[in-house]
Amino acid sequence: MKSVVYSIILLFLFPKFGLSQEPPTVELESYEAFHCLDLEILDDTYNFFIDYKVTFHGIPPYDAKIELTDPENNISFGRRHEIKNLTSSSIFIGSLPFPSAHAPNTRKLELRVVEFKDGSVQQSDPFLTTGISGVIIYNIYEIPKPEFADIEITRCGESVEISAIPGEFGDTFSWSVENGTDNFSPDNEPVTTFTAVPSDDFYKIIFTQTNVECSTDTSIYVKLLGSPKAQISTDSEVCGSGEATVLFDFSDTFVPHFPFIVKYKVGTIQEETEMSSLFETRTHYVKGETVFALDDVIDSNNCDLPEDMKGIAIVKNIKPIADAGKDDEICGNSIPLAANPPGVGESGKWSSNFGNFEKLGEDASHFYNPNFVTKNEDNQYGTFKLVWTVSVNDKNCSNADSIYVTLWEMPDVNAGNDTTIYGNEIVLFAEKPILPKATGAWKVIAGNCILDDYKIHNARAVGFTVNNPAKLEWTVTNGLCVNSDIVTVTRLPIRYLTAFSPNNDGKNDVFKILGAEEINNNTLIIFDKNGIVVFKKNNYGKDGIYWDGTSNGKQVPDGIYHYIFSGDGIKPEKKFLVIKRN
């Protein structure tokens, strides 16, 4: 039982009539008391004992009668104790029984000195009736009855949630560890998280529930198995592809329980293996940058890796980017290039079986943007494969990319000479393209003209207009190279001569109609003055044979003759001519 002073002792004076000395006094101490009890086991036969203390002032011996009452509930328990012939001390400490049937949680009791006398009177004298009283506040508290659903818990990791079942009475809680350092969060609630160093031994954990002044402890045993701790790392580099090694480090595991089942991914491929030492490696063939992802580690206690340790290790791909650019073509024997520049710590170089890489007239094969030139090669034109190689400095790692460039030669072109015609057609006379892939085409750019086939160099042209020169452009295309030349064809009207002198002097010895050979299906008929035909010929002039002034092998007389000339595309013409040999 615990007690505290509740109030100062009351002092009462009792005068003794008929005596001359100081009257005797008595002091009765008031206090508050606490009592812890399991009310469920109480019965009517159980008594509490109320302690009290009385101090006498006067002449011993002392006699008194003490009574316990419950004034609030108007209950009197009767005179329960008598003090008789107290001589050894002026202080008396005693107790009075208090029936459990009258025991609520808190009761304000009154203790009274009902009668009192000291040695200044005769023993046969009656007691004095007094009103001396003291107050005792007597608190009876239910003993808490906390418990656990399980008395043993084994968990992975370094912490565990513990849940106590509090008793009905008391709302103050605390946790502690036997022979250990408290580490509870929170430490004043029935549900808490206990954190400690993993161990193969049990921790004895004590839960205390308090009901005012009454506390009860109950215990639970907890074993923390810990968890495997792992780090994954790699220093591997690959040049596009190759062997990569990853390190698994379990050295931070407080109590390693081998073997470990390790689950990890190589890229998207799931791997699982068993490991039994603090440091282990695994090697895999990988392509390009590859992520090794640590998914889980499970130890022999079936405890797995904490979520925050599921890390990754990245295998670097140091293979450089090589981009030679796009295939290209140009008219000429020099073409600018544009590859990707090398990165930091890299270098690049162009190569080819033909030509050179130049810039400002100097070798520039290490430049990403030189000019490819073939001017000193036997075969300056054509399609060439160019390779751009990027290398990582001080490492045996490179990458290459290639493009094809086509250099086209400018073709020679000749549309022929300007010409004059008298008829309505002509076969053009441009030079045929000599380059293997070159093609030519005609285009009328002025005047009137129609070509049978615009794509051949010796095309037939018709539809010329007299005295309206036609300009024709002959264009030769070789890939991206285009060259052209222009020829002018002028059609004049047919010239009909009016005389000739067939005297074999080499001058004007035959009769010519200028332009006759250009008239298809033409016919020349010559008559004398009597209307007799002396000469007739179809396709006159086309074979280079002209009338020499003879008829049936004999010279015709000098004089005036008439002729008719007709043919395709012309109106028949009736003219005269004069033969004069001298």
C-alpha cells in the first residue's frame, strides 16, 4: 500500500474540569491512500486495512476510541478500535478493517477520535466525548491485465511491429527491453515498432500497463533474423558487345545466413543463382549498354532483400557513334562530306580505295567534313564507297559507317552547225553522247519545228517555216551533269535558176533548183518551146545528178525552155529557163 500526506494533523484541546495543569490534546493525521487490487477476486469476507496515526499530548497513559465512517454515503462502521493504557509512546499507529463490500474505486472516509482521556484523570473516570476527526481518501485501483496473442515472434529484418492487448483498466503504457536499450516507436502505445540489432537469440520485451498507481508487466520474446544486404556494381565496358562482369557485395549483412538465392535481370532476361560468400561475381555476354537489376536476395531463413537495396548496375557501351552521313552525288570530281564529329575522347578518319580527302588543298582524312576529290585518279567519275571510322582513344574500340557518293562527268555536247534548208525537213546532226550513262534530248526553243524523236541525236525534223529560223537545243544529261548546245535551222524558199551554160567549162554546167533535193517525191519535167518533153526525172537532185542540157544523149539547142517542178509540201511551180552555151 502506498500513502501520501493528504492534510496537516488536526489539533484539538480537551480541558479537564477541576484540574490546574494544561489540558491534554490529541492529533489525528489525515492522508490519501492507494491500493492496487484485482477486484474480480474480492468477496464479502475480504477486508482492507485502513492505517492511521494518532499523537497524544498530555500525561500518559492514554486511552482513546477510534471510529471509521463514510459520511458521504451515511455509513458508520461502528467503533472499530480502542487504545488502552498507552504508556510507551505518545504516538500510536494502528489500522482498522474496512470491508471489501464497501470498496468502490475511490471513497472519502472519515476517521474520528470518539472518546479520549490521559493520565491526569483516574482510570475509573469516564472518557471525554470529542469531535476530533481526520479525512482519509482511500483509492482502490484495478490491477491492469495486459496480454499478448503470441508470446514468441520471429521476424526477418531489424524491426517488428508488436501489438499488446491492454487490460480493461489503465491508459498509460510503456515498453522496455530486458538487459537492453529501448528502441520503440512509439513507446507509449499498445502497438509499437521494435528495432534492434539482428540476433539468433530472443529479446525479452516487457509491456507495462499502468492504472494510476497500479502497474502490471507482461512479456513477449522476439527474435530478429535480419535481412540480407546487397550491393550490385560493375566496372565493365563493352565495345558494342562482349563479356561483362557484375559484382554482388553482401558485406553489409549483419548476420549472413548463407546460402543466398540471388535473383537479378540482365537487361530483360531473368537470372537466378545461389551464392555463399560475401563477394561474388557473375559474367554474362551482353550487347550494347546493359542494365543489371538486383531484384531480390533470399537467405536460408527465407528473409529477403529490403526494397531500398534493389539497385542496378549499368554496363557501359563505349562503342562510339559513327554516322558517315547520307549517300550523295554531284556533278564534278569533288564532293563535300558531313559525318558526325567524334565525341570527347574519340577520333575519326575517312578511308576509300579511290580518291583523296582534302580541305584547303591539304590532307583532311581526320576531318569529319572534308571534300572527297578524285582529280588525280585514273577513273575520276563513278560511284565510290567511303568509310568513316570513329575510334575511342587509348581503347581497342571503334565503329564504322559507310556511304556511297557518285561523281558525274560533265558530258561534251555538239548540236552541229547552223544550216539553211529549202525544203520542209532535215535530219539533225548533233554528236551522239559518248558517256555510258549519258542521254540526249532535243528541244525547240524558237521557231516552228516538229521532231520525229526528240531523244536521238540525228532526229528528223519537219514543219519549218520559211524565213523563220528555228532554234533547237541539244541537251546531254549525265546523272547530275547537264550540258547543251544550240543549232539554228533556217528554211529559205526554193530558188529556181533561170539559165545555165552547159559548155563543160566547169561553171554553171548543169541546171540546179536550190533545195530540190530536200523535196521528197519531187518531179522535174522540162519542155521545149513546142511543148515536147526533153527531160524528166523523179527525185531530182537527190542523187546529185542534174540536167546537163541533153536529151536522149544529144545537146538541145540554145534557147528558152519551160519546166514544171512539183513535190511533197510545195505547190507545183511553172518556170522558164534559158540555155546559152557561149
